Amino acid sequence: MWQGRFSGKPDKLMQEFSQSVSFDQRLWREDILGSLAYAAELQRIGILTEKELADIHRGFKQITEEIESGKFDWKVELEDVHMNIESRLTELIGDAGKKLHTGRSRNDQVATDFKMWCKRVAKELRDAINSLCSQIAGRAEETIDVIIPAYTHLQRAMPVRMAHQLIAYGSTLHIASDQLLDLPYGSASDLPLSAGACSGNSFQVSEVHLANSLGFLHPPFNSMRSVSDRDFALDLVFLCAKYMTHLSRIAEDMILWSTAEFGFITLGDAVTTGSSIMPQKRNPDACELVRGKTGRVVGHLMSLFTLLKGLPMTYNRDLQEDKEAVFDATDQTLACLRVMALVFSKENFKVNRERIQAHLDSGAGYMEAMNVADWLVLQGVPFRDGHDITGRLVKYVEQKGMRFADLTAEDLAAVDKRLKPELLNELSLEALVERKQVYAGTAKARVLERLAELKSWLKE
Ligand code: ARG
């Protein structure tokens, strides 16, 4: 493509070193779309004849078939996806293929292809998040009456409905996924094509036509900015890193919940593995891998930042290194979202109700104590005093090695005279859960409302 000025060929090692076609061939669809829109402009301004434009369409049709059927011969010597496709086009249709690059540079071409690719994948990510959320919502529906301990500092804190915690996961992911919808209106809203190598296009192509036909909101604002800008990639990988961080926390909870110590759930065969030595083992590998892959995706964000840091205006070959980070970050995030949807499927997420009930019946963690403090407040005792009285009651129960459920009127009176016998009827965890009637609380009616809301978001 650029041999004119050179007498020698690149070293074999250099060829291998600098090629990107092994990974950027993933941009082929976008590359062809971009070229078709550009060719239409070249025809409109008289650089291509109608016949030549028709040839270009025909050529791309064949190339599309060749790529889709795996017959396309990708050549490392041709460096990247752009030159591979252009060279094949010229092989197929002759001179019209050679005219296609008039006024265009790979700098505006690659930025255009890559931005379109990122927008497409942003949609896939949003769909994958929605599918995961609907699995989570399904499990929430089934666990509305299952009360579990909620933890702070990983110590039993307050009883909640299992559905409440599941909705915490679903709403976290869904709310965070709204930012994917912003991408086409924000950092991926402007078309790079027509920015040329860095200073603009010498021919009278209409950047507005190009932007419209390629689904961008705006034409380029400044050609130098356009070819050097990778904010859209940073934003997308940041979102991947964020979703992975959320998934890693959810995965960690599921790993804990499926231990013998918690035993809240059993994960199905489809998302667990056995051990080669310990026949009794059921390992939560799916969740562990999701947790592990989070580091890798966060790493890609760091590599992108480091790649861009201090890079002089405008295009530099360093920018070729942006793709693998984005490809792997998005691949891994999509895979993890899909695997977590499996984890939360009806077949694989089995709730151990008796085990959970046994935990609650054991009285460990003294979660009933909050009932006492709340009840005292309703009797007119200032909360700080109620807190102190309740604290003394917990100490009493702990020292006697008993549970709140075993308390008698005499025990209460022994701790404080304000602890009346009626209190004994107020100690259930269910009652405590049902007092959380605020909008975001864990009372049944509120959880059902929020669940319905989450499900309605998924339909949007
Ligand atoms: N493969 C290159 C990349 O990914 C395409 C752009 C090359 N441009 C250039 N001037 N060498 O960035």
C-alpha cells in the first residue's frame, strides 16, 4: 500500500511484530460499513462513477461472504483489517478498489470502525445485563418469604428477605448499565471519518451525510482531536471494569452462601466442579472465575490509561494497542454476565430453606435485639438509653449462653425494669423485617413493589 517510497521490505520479525490483523479482523463488519458510506460520498462528489460504486458494492458483498464462510485469506503482510479488505477489494474489482481510499486515512478509518464496534458491543453488554437481571428477579420472586441475615462487617446485622438482597444485585447492575446507553450521545457520538490523517479531508465529502449514514450524532468537531481521541474506549472499558467489580462482589456472596458454614444455597452441577482428589467437593468455580477475571478487566483499564498518557498529538502507532484491551475487557465481561445468569437460573440456584431457618433458630448473632431497642423507643425511652438497656440484655443472654427466644419475663426484669413482659411477643425476626416499611426497606410490600419496578425496567 505504501511501497512507493520504500526500496526494501519490512523485516519478517517487524511484520509479525507490527501486524494487528490477527486481532483487528474483528472490526471487519464496521470496516465495510464505513467504506460503503465513504464510497457513496465519493460517488456523490464525482470521484467514483456509478458503475464504480456498484462494483464496490459487489466486491464488498463477496468479501462479506468470504469472511462469513471463513474463506477469506487474512494476510499478515497486509498488516491490518483495513489493508486486507481494501487489497481484496482491488483484487476483485480493480481500479475502483484503488480509488476508495481517496482523501481517507487509516487514522480516521480505524477510529471510525472502532467507535462503531464499541457502540455495538455496548448494546450487547446492556442486553446481557438485562438477561442476568431477569434471572435474578426470578429468584427474588421465589425467595420473598425467605428471611436471611444481612451482614455488615460480615457479622450478622439485620434480618432481611433474601429477595431484598437479590434485588440489591439486580438494581445495582441495571442502574449502572444505563451509562451504556449514554455512550452514543457522549464520547461515541462524533464521527471520526473525514478527519483524514489529522487535518481533514481535501475533497468535498459531506461529513454530515457520513455521520448520518453511519449512525453518529455529530460530524467531527476537530480533525486532530478525532484521530487521536480514544475516550470512547476508555469509557467502555471503565464500564466493563465497573460491572466486573459488581459481579465480583455478587460472586463472592454466592461463594460464601454456598459454603457449609453458610449453606444458604447449593449451586447446581452446571456451574460447579468437583475435585480430582476429594470426592466430596463441589467447588463454585464459575463464581470464582468471575471474581478472578475482575482483576484482568480492571488491568485493561489501567493499560488503556497508560497507553494514552503523554501521547503526543495526533495519531501514533501506539494506538493500535488499544484494541486488545477493549476486545478482551468486553469479551470477559460479556462472558461473566452470561455465566452469572446461569448461576442465578432456577436450575442452578437452589435455596436451602431449612438450613437458613436453622441458622435463625440458633439465635446466633442476636439479631432480635433491634426489636427490643425499637420497642423501648415506642414506650418513650430515648433511643440512646434503649440502646444501652438492649446492650445489657444482649450481654445477659450471651453470658447465660441462651437465645433471645429463651428469654422469660424474669430474665427481662433482671436486666431492666423497663423491659416489660409484653416485649416477649415482639421479638420475632419477621416483625423486625416488617417494620422496615420505608420505600427501600425490606418489608414484604416494599420488596414486592421494588421487584415489580425492577421487572418493568427490564422491559424498557
Ligand atoms: N492498525 C492500525 C491501528 O490499529 C491502523 C492505523 C494505522 N495508521 C497508520 N498511520 N499507520 O491503529
